[in-house]
Amino acid sequence: MKHHATAVWSGPGKEGNGVLTTESNTLDEQLYSFDSRFGDAPGTNPEELLAAAHASCYTMKLSFVLGEAGYVPNIIRTTSYVSLINGAITESHLIVKADVPKISKALFESCIKDAEANSPLSMVLKARVRVEYELT
């Protein structure tokens, strides 16, 4: 399975702007810019998108882990806070609130750690990056 998204940028870093489009068109030429990343201008930014991806991926993985342990969650709500410090993404801090009937705290903690170690986005944050390029 492979999915894709495309980013297009025009102009210099600080004054330019870009658009993002996802394969599903959920984002369809969604604006992003220096000011939407570092200020309060309308548009999205890579850290917000990474936070959304990590929160959703982790939450789904936790649901699967709980299911494998024999538990069905009523609800899992995960918020990801992605930190950009001195030009580097240094952390994705996940805050999880869940309602899982009849699960013990110890087993839930074990499921939390399993999902943390094994969700695809958690793993990709440790992965190598490959770049192919073409100069036109």
C-alpha cells in the first residue's frame, strides 16, 4: 500500500507560498506559507499535518492493540503536540484519553506502550529518509 501527497511551492522561503494536495483530495491545493507555519496566517503547516497523522495513526493502532487484548474501546481521543525547535522537529507528545470498559490500568498501560512502539507513524519518525530528484 502506498499513498501520496504533493506540495508545490512558489517564490522565496519567507515571502513565497505553497499548496498541498493529498491523493484523496481531502487537502486540495490547501495553502501553506511561512506565515501559516510560524505566524497566525490562514493555512496549514508541516507540523500540524504531522501531528494529525501521528494522532490518527496512533489512535487506530491502539484500537487494534486493545482488540487483540480482548477489549473494545468506547472512545479514544489522542492529541499530538509536535515541537519544532531551532529548525528541527524534536518531539511528538501524545496525550491519550480513553474509555475502555473493564480494562485494568496495568494492561491499558501495556497497550499504550505497544501502540507507541509499533504504530506506523511512530516508527517512521525513526526511519531513514530517501530522496529522488530531477532538476528541470
